[in-house]
Amino acid sequence: MAMNVGGGEGGSYSDINMTPLIDIMLVLLIIFIITIPVMTHAVKIDNPPPNPNPPAQPPVVINVSIDFDGTLMWNGVAVDRRTMQGYIAQESTNVPQPEVHIKVDKFAKYEKVAQTLADLQSRGLKKIGFVNNELF
């Protein structure tokens, strides 16, 4: 197999050398073949079934707030932890269960928030959500 390196006597070779371009294209092809299966990995999520009949009346909302100094507020009234546990036990027996909206000051201690969440969950309230997340 022969290779033409010139255009005759004293002439120059005017074609583009395609070998580096083809090498780069093959390397990119191999990179894409390796990375595309990784990017298409799906995460399984168990979504709740759709509710065909939404509730006729909005649920009762209980507002719990935790201040920076650890003060607990139950619907705007300052309470201690034991009193709040009594309120939680009383509200967990209601049908349907009320929603609990927790508002936490951004300087509140995590320990107080974790205790409050543990009290709510251990005494049977299931509909718990955080509000004012735009502060964080």
C-alpha cells in the first residue's frame, strides 16, 4: 500500500489530515457510550395513590412554633413540653387528624426541634409539615 506525500515534483500536498479528527471522534464516542447508561439511571419513588374524592372541608390546622430561646407555642399560646404532649395526645384521637404546621426560628436549637418532632410522631400525629422554609 502506497501513500502519496506530494503533488509531484516540488508540489505540496493540499488535503487535510483526517487522522487526528477521527481519533478525537472515536474517543468522544467511547466516552458517550460509557456515560449515557449512568445518566439514565432511574430512582424508584413510591407515590401515593391519587385521591379521587378530595375532602369536602379543609382539615384543622394546628400551628406549633419554636422560638430561638426554645419557647414552644401551641396555636399562639406559650406552653411547656409536658402541656404540649397532653395537647398532642388529645388531638391525635380526632378523626380526621389535624395538620400540624411547625414554624421554627432559624436560631432555634436542633435538639428542641427534634424533641418536638419526636413528641408529635410518638403520640400518633401523622400530618406534620414545616412552614416558613424560605428563611433557610
